[in-house]
Amino acid sequence: MAFSITAAYALVEVVAGVATGSLALISDAAHMGTDVLGLGLALAAIRLARRPAAGRRTYGTYRLEVLAAIINGLLLFGVAFYVLYEAVQRFRDPVEVPGLPVLVVAVVGLVVNLISFRLLTAGAKESLNVKGAYFEVLADMLGSVGVQVEPADHTEEPVGF
């Protein structure tokens, strides 16, 4: 359930981010995208790890969860580097961002993250990957709050430089 609603809303944030030119929404959408990938990897790893042991492969299926967690961590680094690159570009050439559409999408994104967070609470105690996705959704909730406190109808320019 968390996988489905997060995937659907990540697409909404991508469209809204591109339409408004908001790096904050695009960044949040990318983080939600890594949540979707992380949840998908977690689901696949959990299902594979629960399969009965094969004759020659009695040990390796539980390592899938660890490998999925590593892949998810690498994806988060990729998103961070993309956002950093885009932010530097915005310092050079600021973009006008309309506040109200960004705020509306961010508020709904926060609600989606709260629902996903609640859905993942029980599974976070049982699986390393679900726990990772749980913390990613928590970080996304903070990101949604950050988008909401961003000043409305402004040009994204560096502050305090």
C-alpha cells in the first residue's frame, strides 16, 4: 500500500515540480522515487528471503535484504548529487517559482508521507529494508515541511551570501 501511494504521488510531484520550476518539489519527488525503489527492493528481498532454502543455496537469500539496502543507499547519494548540481545551477541563474501551487503539492505530499510512515511502522521492526524505507519516508516528511516553509512567489536565490 505504501509503495503504491508513494509511487503515484512521486509522479504528481515530478509533474508539479517541472510545471512550477520548483527544485524543492523536484527534490522531494526524487526522494519519493528512491522510497519507491527502496520499498520495491525491500518487498522483493523479503519475498525471496522467505522462500524455502534450495538444495545448494541455503544461505544466500537473506543477504538479498542487505544488498537491497546498499542499493537503496547508493540511490539516495545519486539523488543528493543531482539536487546539489541543480542548486548550483540555480545560484547561477535563479528561477521564478510560484508559491501557492508548490505549497498545495507539498501539503498533500506531507499527508501521503504520513500515511506511508504509519503503514511502514510495523514492518520496520521486522525488516532492515522496511526500516530503511521507514526512515526515508520520515526524511521525506521533513522535506515536505521544508517545501512548505519556503517563501512564496520568489526567485530561488542564495540567502546570506
